[in-house]
Amino acid sequence: FLLFQRPENSFTLLKFTGNLSVTFYIDGLSCVFGALIAFLWPFATLYAFEYMKKEGRENLFFTFYTMTYGITLGIAFADNLVAMYFFYELLTLVTVPLVMHTMTKKAIKATRKYLYYSLGGAAFAFIGLIFVLTFGTTSDFIYGGVLNTGETAGMRNMLLFVYIMTFCGFGVKAAIFPIHEWLPEACVAPTPVTALLHAVAVVKSGVFAIIRITYYSFGMEFLKGSFAQWVVMGISIITILFASSMAVKEVHFKRRLAYSTISNLSYILFGVTLMSPLGLLGALCHMFFHGIMKINSFLAAGAVLHQTGCEYVYELDGLAKKMPVTFYSFTLASLSLFGVPLTIGFISKWNLAAAAVASRTIGGYIGRGVLFLSALLVSIYMFSIVARAFFNPLPAGLREAKDPNWFMKLPLILFSVVIVLFGIYSYPLVSFFTKVADGIF
């Protein structure tokens, strides 16, 4: 309702001192992230009602699950860097109980790693916050940046270095290489957690924060053509290639999808680091569409785990015969991640490739080549699962397997329909993303 009836004014929840306040305002970029959260979360919750019956401690789980929803919206609707950082830190704290929900040794170890990485990254991001407050005209998010040119004279190189630190700080949640290891480890969490953690809440918050500091705090004109741009673009390109390669060799079902997430997050960051409206358009398309594709694939993996207990790719032989809804949904998500026309993955990858070519830079051309190479690797690590499920014989021990009930099937079917629907007709969404990328909305 808020996205379609946007309040004209901002709302200050807390005021500390000076220009430090927790204030909300819904601009175009807020609408993109907020719409993704508002659309995916209710259906993932419906899925969780059935899934969590086997996991236990449902009241505790849904308490933190709902808190995570509110805090993620706080990041989306933050009007300034202080407010966004405030909710960004809260997101780390409130998702810790979700990651270690099972309380196994693996879960506790993964949670520690997640906590250490996230707090370390937040410390670097805090440095960027201080510099923006010191050298900016305001802490509010303004398209084009807020740096005071009079104050930054002679400080350009230092500010560029601070931007790299801030990028890497927020990049922890976006799982950039080499600070990505927490994400595959977090797959020990229940699937409703990993689905949203990998598709929306945590990882997309990292990407969203990087978009904010790049286009709304430091400003693309200040960063474009500098060594900082080439450093962060290089990090994004390396992460795409590394994570895609790791996904090919990974045999654990959910961990393979986790490495796919790492790669696709850096698709978005590559678009961001092109420092152009076209690059931002490609990034926004992939941020939104990847959320739908990835949550669908993770929910399918969770359905397999819930119904059969199978965790590894080599255990999936023939399962499509017994779980057709699950694996047809997974296949459609795989086709979209590959970028097949008439799916949403094609729309976002086309815009990213177009932006890379339009940049007319060596980094852009290299990135475009890596996108195509990554697509080849996607075909290997996703379609090898599909081939096993559809064409290999079914083991005797899985003959009683079947699709889950409608609580879990409905989100799979709905997200599959959306993948095709927006793949065929995405003009209204892409048109809106274009206005946001151009700073019009």
C-alpha cells in the first residue's frame, strides 16, 4: 500500500543530535527493494508454516523471522546513511538466531562465522559513514551524491580509498570474494531462512547499501574513471568467475545454490560499478529478478530436503518422476538463471550486457565476457541437477517420495508463473527501473 500511496514527506522516528537521525522516506530505489521484500516474504512465510513443523521451536523461529522482515524494510525505507546503517547492524543481530536455529555444532560454527564477518564488515562501512558525515553536505540520500566539493579539495584520493573500504564493508553481506565464506556455511539454517537470506534479506541489503553509497552518497561523477571504480569492478568480476566455478564442483545441493547466489550478487555489483544510469538499470533489474529466481530454486531444494532428506546432488536421481511440481519449478528457475529468452533472467542479463558495451571501457568489455562465461557455467551446475532428476533411474529407496502439500507448492507455482509472466512482459517494471536509474523518481 505504501509503495503505491507514497507519503510526500519523510518521517523522523529518532533524533540523536545535529544531523544524526533515524528518518524514513520512500523514494524510487526504496520502492524497488521494498516491493521485492513485500512480494516474496508472505509466500516464503506460507512455505515456512509447513516446513518448520519438522524443525521445532516454531514460535521462536517466527518471532525472529517477522522481526527480520521489519528490519529489512527499515533498510529499504531509510532516508539517510545513519538510519540505513542502524538497521543494517540490527539485521545482523536479528538473523543470528535464525542461522543457528537447529543448534547443531555446524549451525553454531556457521553462526559465529556469519557474525564475525558481518561485524567486521560493518566496522569498515562505519568508516564510510563518518567520512560522508564529515565531507558531505548532508547524510540524506540524494541522487548524484552529497560530497561537498569545497571540503574535498585535496582529499580525493583518500575519499576514493574510503569508498573502497565502504564497498568492501557492505560487500560482506553481498558475499564478495574473498569475504564470502559465511554464505555457503549459512546453508545449515532451515530452508525458509536460507531462501530469504540468499534471495532478499541479508544479501540484497548488502547490494542495496552499496547502491546507496555509490549513487546517493559519494556520487558516480566523483567515482567514475577513478582507481576506486576499477578496484571495485575488478572485485565484482573476480567474484562472478570464482563463485560460478565453485558452484560447478560443489556437490551439496543448497551450497551449490549458495555459490550461485554469490556469483549473481556480483552481477548486480558489476552493473553498479559501471557508474552509469544504464549500469544501475541492469543492476536494479537483476536485483529484483534474481530475488524471484533464487527464492524459487531454494524453495525447491528445501522441498526435496523436507520430503526425502536428500542433501546432495548425486542423491536426486529420478526424483522428478515423484516430485514433478518441485522439479518443474526448479527447471524454470534454472532456465531463467541461465538467461533463456521469455524468462526474467534474460531481461536482467541483457540490460547488464548492454550497459557493459555502452560503457566503452576495457573493464566493461571484460565484464561482459565474464557474464557469458558465467552463463556457460550456470548451464553446467544447474542443468546437471535437472538432468539427474529427470533422466536418471529412481532408486528403490525414493519410490515413496512425493511433492509437498499446498503450503509449500503454492509459492513454487506462483514464483514460476512470475518468472514467465515478467519474462514475456516486463515493460512496466523496466520502465520504472529506468526512471529510478536516471534519478527521475
